[in-house]
Amino acid sequence: MTDPPVSGPLRALPVATPVSGSPGGMLHYRLEACQAPVAIDGASANAMVYRDLGAPLDGRFVAPVLRAEPGPGQRIRLEFTNGLPADPALNLLGHERHPTNVHVHGLHVSPGADAMTGLPADDVHLRIEGGGQGLTYDYDLAMQRPGSIALYHPHLHGSVAEQMWNGLVGAIDVSDGEITALDPYPATLLVLKDVTVSNGAPAPYTMLSEYMRGREGNVVTVNGQVNPYLAVTAGEVRRLRILNVSNARFYRLSLQGHPFHVVGADGGLLDRPTAARSELLMAPGERVDLLVPFGTADKGDYKLLALPYARHGNMASAQVTLLTVRIASRTRAAQALPAAVAPGTTRLSDDPALARPRFALSMGQGRGYINGITFEQLADGSIRSCEHHSMVGDDEIWEVVNESGMDHPWHQHVNDAQVLSISGGDASIARYAALYTSAPAWKDTIIIPKWGSATFRMPIRDHGGMTMFHCHILEHEDIGMMGMWHLMDDGMGGM
């Protein structure tokens, strides 16, 4: 892939406007899914977008950020409208293209109805028809960890990949709450997304092989831009909160001349910054929180790169320049890293007394499987899939085994986990494993290397109901690499 020229300054992501007059502790947003022209790498494309109904459309290929506050009494209310066309058009898999819903990937909320309001929370089985049908969601953030990073996107089986590919995905930025250690560092939110534009629109799916491989685009954007520059001052420490919202692309991140210090993962902040790391691998659906010191940097440009990575077979992706860091002349003394971030965050250990469910991922005949079962919605409305039952309040040790020659990012809803071990893969996976098997990192999306495996300790807490686990290569989810997770609640709520 040709190295793109620097396109201009990085633009801040749009932030959704809360509805005025909302009660204290509630952030009330109004969003509409619709089709609209957007600018992608200097060209216009008719994409699917999340429109903030409190602001005009701005023609950007990036969704508004939902800001959130964690802790007791804090909530998000999302008034959602499906403004996509009300027509019977089918996609390549035979699913209707325009019905949709909303999944909050990374929020620790009910998978059914909210207990206080009775409104739906993260219920991914709901279906909202196009043509202006709507639904109001309510999310209780009482148990959400400070500093976590989440995303919102559709989760209607069979159409998820196409809708996200077309642009329906956005960030949820959860504040640090009462944690203040990172306050001195300017923060930048970076959303990584790729796409291919054909005939004035994101390219349609035309072959089943695109679902089997997972789709990567020939244009890679950061906050909707191609290789923008981020201006920093020599001496500062910059906080980068990064989300991989691509369908299938993995990003092996490296910044020329500057190491990363990880201070947070999917589910929240670490106890302290990690040692310096020269690179970091991110799969679709993963998020990471970094500190990057520029204390000794010379004035000039430094590239944030996605280095080559072979997520399937030996076919490595081409190196891509994602963003250029532009350092101005020194105007300040060098900032120091914090000694601690969230000291109460601790590592979990293995326990041979805990239940140890095993999940095997495989592919074949145009389908994805978990434990040999492909997810299917049957004609009578019932679902056939791999199923697992857990009791709220228990911990389990999950083992996920990859029986295919392609990496699969495993994602489970509602609860996050800590990684105990990862086997298989190359040197990049070894570095990934060294990070997540040592730091007290809370993860809801974990790379299972090709022909390898991962084990993680899963605390099941607070919320009963039925939710999902699946591969977060979205095409693999749509062809059946997904199962149902029944959270059985005896009323103790994890006490």
C-alpha cells in the first residue's frame, strides 16, 4: 500500500449533544441510523452513518462519541431511530439489509431490560425496522469501571458486518471518574477504521469468500481521515485512547522513535503504566489506553505505523502510515510518567477448583462454528447455537481453542476477563501475550491465535439474562461463529 501524504490536522471526533433538561446523573442522547454522503479520502461516498439529532450532519465518515460517567447513579439513555430505508433488500447472506439495533460493546450492563426503568439495555435480539422505527435504550453505569473505552454498533445477526463496514460504529468514552492520576496528560481519542469505496459507496459484498476471510479495505482512516497529523509539544506526555473498529483488520502499532506505555485496556485502567513497548497488536473490537512521552524528541514528523501482520496463513498485510505526529519546538520541561494510575486494580490468578468450559473455533463450507455448531436463526424464530450456562457470582476459567489457520478475536458481552495464558502465533502474539498475561488488564476482546489457544479467568457479575460470545471479525459472526451465554441469577447478584 502506497504511503499516503499528510492530509492535514487531525480533527477531534464529534461528540454527541445530550438532550437538555435530563435528570442529574443521566446523559440522554438522540441518534439516528441513516444513509448520507460522507467524505472518504477526498471522495464522496453514500454511507450508513449515526446522526446526532442534536447537531447537523457534517459529512464525516465518523460517528459521534457518546461520553459517559461511571459509578452509582450514572446512566446513559439512548433514544434511537432507524432511518435506513424500509425496503426488503437482502444482502449476500440472504438477510435483510436495513433492520438494525444497537449493541454497547464493553459496557457492563444488563443484557435484557434495565432493572430500574424496564427499558431495554444491551439486548441484541431486538429488531428495529427501517423507515423511522425507533427504540429507547437505558444503561445503568453503576458498575462500569472508570477509564474504560467502549463502542456502539449494530448486532442484528446476518447484517452486522455490512452495516459496520458501511459506517455504523462509534466510540463510547467513559471518564476516569474519581481517578485523577492521568489528568495532567492531554488525551486524544483515535478511531481506526478501513473501507473500500466503489461507485460512490462502500464496496458491496459480492463473494462468500469475503465473509470467510473477513474484509479489509484499501483506505485506512483515523477519525475518518487518511494520515492526518497530530500536533504535540516536545516535552509533553500524550495520552492516546485507541479503538479498532475495523471489520477484520488487525493493527500492529508502532510510533517511530517513541515507545508506548499501556495504562488501560478494554475494561478500564491498569494499576500503573507498563514498561516501554515498541509495538502493540490490536484486533477488531479491542481498545487500548496509552501514554507516549515526547520528553527527548526533536522537532519533526514521526509516523504512527501499522506494521505488517499475518492474521491468516502467511499473508502479511502491507505496512500503513495511520497518522503523523508533528512535534513543535520545545516550550516546556519534560513531563514525567505517573508512578501509579489505578492502584486498586489487581491481577487474578488461576484456580484449579473453578469450572473450566472449553470452546473450539473452526470454519468450513462457508460457515463458522463454536464447538462444531454454527449459529442459526430457524424458521420458527428459535436459535440453534453453541450454548453455555454460568451462575452470576461465580468465576470460571475459559479455554478457547482455535482450530483454524486464521486468528480470531474472541469477544464476550456483559462481563470482561483477565488473560492467564496464550499459546501459538508469532513474535507479535508473544509480545501481546506478555502484556496481557502480566498486567491487571480487563479484556472483553482477546486474540486467539491461529492453531493456538487462550485461557482467561471470567468473573460473572451483577447481571443475569442471555447474551452472546463470538468472533469479532464481523463477517465470521454473521456466518455463524457465535454462541449464546445464559447468565443464571439466583438473586444474589454476585454478592
